[in-house]
Amino acid sequence: MQGLALLIAKEPLNEIKINIKSYLSSLGLNKKLLEETYPIRCIEFLLNVISHNVEKYLPIIKEILDILPLFEEEKKLIDNLLKEERN
């Protein structure tokens, strides 16, 4: 959720990636377990989509994300992010 919040706050994509890597590195042996989880993969996916300027795929991405199990807070953040990217 922190990564999504940073995206909405218009933080630079590189800073968000550094933030995520720093967080994962702080986990020590648990890093490998967590970096393969859905939330980390999801934020990495969104960062890649945004950084490669493939906004035309945002409606499809929204459909994919609607299928996946997300918390309500995550859904709201993603909805806000996708709305902003379309504008």
C-alpha cells in the first residue's frame, strides 16, 4: 500500500523502486519470501506499466486487478491511480 500511496502522491518512479528495494533489503532472510508475494509483484507491475507509457492498456489492467483479491484500501488506491494516469 505504501508503494501505491507514493504513486498517487506523484513520487518519482525511481524513488518508489528504491524505497521498495530498501524495504525488502531490511528484511534479511525474509526478503526472498516477501519479494515473491502478490503485493510486491503487483506494485512492480504497475510501476513497469507506468514507466513504459502503456496507458492504453490501463482499462485491461483494471479488469485484471478487479479479478485479483485486493483489500478495499488497495482497490481504492489503484482506482485513484488509474484515473489519474488516464488524465
